[in-house]
Amino acid sequence: MKKKVCNLRQMLVVICGLAAVGCKPEAVTMQEASYEVLAVKPTDRTLTSMYSATIRGRQDIDIYPQVGGFLTQVCVKEGEQVKRGQTLFIIDQVSYQAAVNTAEANVAAAEASLATAQLTYDSKQELFRQNVVSEFDLNTAKNAFLAAQAQLAQAKAQAVNARNNLSYTVVKSPADGVVGTIPYRVGTLVSSVMPEPLTTVSDNSTMYVYFSLTENQLLELIRQYGSKEEVLKNMPEIELVLNDKSTYGEKGKIESISGVINRSTGTVSLRAAFPNTKGLLHSGGTGNVIIPTVYANCYAIPQNATFEVQNKVFVYKVVDGKAQSAPVSVTRVNGGQEYVVNEGLNEGDVIVTEGVGLLREGTPIQAKKNEDKK
């Protein structure tokens, strides 16, 4: 009986030993995962910024009549290309032609009166030398002669004014351009004080595109180039996106920057000139200008190499084979697919570009080999 109890105890000891061995935890080994990495080096990138813009002709000239009357002819059509000096409208000329005839008759009468006064004055001078008339008579004849001269000058001025008024009845284009809308028709009574112009002639050979920058954006440009003059001199050509989202085929150049900041909007107006050789641009149109900003010798990294914490951007540098987070100051380029790093990285730094959102501080990093990437 004692021998059986002893054997039972030995079996229990063996079983407990095996159980203890089976419950022993395995040793945890941390394996290095492979990640894509990027060695930071200088490169060039171009940042594009888009701004709303309005399109105007180089000259948008409102055409108002200088004299009043009924329109007798409309000599052009809306949208027609006109040359400088081409007739646009004709206003009733009857009364103005009569005024010219009257003024010319007055000139003729004044010339006759002057001739008579001249004869009288010459005669009085001869008689005065012969002591036939007094000095008073001579001076009277002289004054009459001077008055006749003044009357002739006045008549000639009136004639010039009458002829000018007659010429103003033929309304001509002051410049080459395109005719805008014509709200008035033959028979309409027009005048120089009418609220709406007869039409507008737009010089569309070169189009002006106006857009605005904020004060901070303007300051950034001035700091980048040194002065407003240098901005205008060195700014690259810009593109224009039309209202139908198509890109205009010719590039423009910024020509002027307003010297006054709008107090209500905090913006400053800029003007760019675009050639309009095909007549595709029209005064009054809208679009967007695209301004490129070139970053030379900068550090460009993919956006997926970054992560954000409390509105701050970070990357993971590979330091001694481990991930180490580092804050960076960046600017978006290529539609946000890349960042230009303003501060936080140096040439030769190695950063992780894969799985950044799953990394933790101190995670061992092993760079993927070329065959791993395939």
C-alpha cells in the first residue's frame, strides 16, 4: 500500500513539472520592419497660386454725343471691328448746317464792315494830315476800325464753333476696337447729358486682366524680389484660366501693382496684359490667373511622408536606425501632393515615406531594398 502511494506522488510531481514547463511564456523578439525612405536633397519646384480676375480691353471708351439731336443713322453693328476715325453714328444735321451758314454770313458781313472801317480810317488819317478834320474825328474812325476787327474775330470764332458742332453730328470712333452694345436706334433723341453712352468701343488687341492679392501676399513678393519694381521686372509669365475652365493659349505679364491697399478688403490690385491675337478674350469677361512661384534648391518631400499633430506637421527621421519625429514648416506644391520644406530638414537627412501614420517614436526602421519595393 505504501508503494502505491509513493508511485502516485511521483506521477503527480511529473505532471506538475510538465504543466509548469508548458505554461512558461515565450520570449518576445522585436523584428525590424522594412519601410520606404527618402534621402533629402536640394531640388527645384514650382508653386502655382490661382486668383479670381476680371478682363478688360486696353481701352474701354464710352461714346457720348457732344451735341443733341435725333439719330439719323447708325453706321455700325454690335461686335463690329472698327478703326480709328470710322463713323459710328450720325445726328440730324439740319439745324447745325443752318448755324454754319449763318455764322459764315456773319463773317462775310464783318469782313465788309471791317473794309469800310478801314477806308474811313485811312481817309481820316489823310484829312487829319491836311488839317481838315480834328484829332477827335481821327480817333473816332480808328475806334470804329478796331471795333470792326473785333466783330470779325468774333464772327470767325462763332463760325468755328458752328462748324465744330456740325462735325460733332458725325460721331466717330476715337480708337481701333470692337463696338459694344448699341441701346439706341434711329430716331432716338440723344444729347451730351444722356445717362447711357451710345456704345462702348473696346481696344481688344491687348487685354488687361485685373486681380487682387492680400497685403501679406504682396509683402511676401516684395521680400522675395526686393521691391515692387523688381517684382514687375522678374515675375515669371502668368497663365489665364477662362470661365469655361480652359487655359488661354497665350501667357501674360504683370505690368502694374497698385500703390494703395483697399481698406475695406485689405487687398491690392494688380494688372496683367495678355495678347488677344485671335480675339478670344472679351472685355467684361472673368477668369482666374495662375501665378507660378519658383522654389530653387529647396527640399521637396511627398505629403504621405508627413503627419499632423495639433495643426503642426511632422516627419519621421531615421536616426541610428530608429524613427525620430521632427517638426517641419512646409508649403504645399503640385496640388498638395508634395510639400516644400521651409524649415526642419537638412540635406542628407533620411525620412520615412511609408506607413508614417502607424509608426511610433523609436520604432526600428529598415530601409526597403529595390527588390522589396518591387
